[in-house]
Amino acid sequence: MASDKPGCALFIVRANVPEADRAAFDDWYEREHLPDAMATFGAQAAWRAWSVDDPGVHVAVYEFSTRAGAEAVPASPGLTRLIADFEARWADRVPRTREIVQVVQRIAG
């Protein structure tokens, strides 16, 4: 059963990275983009992963303490700047989708 208390929210970016760009993309995202995006968004935490089932799929997750924090990201000037930086580097070779999800239940083991 979901809790009545508001939980954290996640801003998720899914990218499809061509195999030829994977190593450079991985290095750039680790060293530059993830730390910059986390600081720009004011996220509590950030992490990223590569899909095991589809090695070209990269997922970045930014955690916010509130839904409002995550919902502020899409309209922020910071995201506009980050998108421009991304496009300048990767052009149309790396298509992305973005979504916000509300955490409704979390169980720690």
C-alpha cells in the first residue's frame, strides 16, 4: 500500500547512445555532465546506469526530496543550458527522453 506522505521524486533521463560514441559519452557524463546537472538542479543525489539488456541505453536519475523540486527542472534555465551543452557535444546522435516519477513506496533491506 502506498503511503499518504509525499515521498521523494525522481527526474529521469534515458539516452540511446550509439556504440561508437559510448566510451566518450561515458567519460564525459561521469566527469562533466552528471556533477554539473546535479549541482544545477539542486538534486539530493544522482546516479547513472547502462542497461544490461540493451548496452546502448544510458539512464541518469536525479533525486529530489519533493515532487515540486523535480517538477521545477523542465522549465529551469539550468536545464536549457544543459540541453544546449549536450546538443553542442552530441548533436542529434544521442536522442533522449525525460520523465518525472513520484516515489510512493520504498523498502530498505
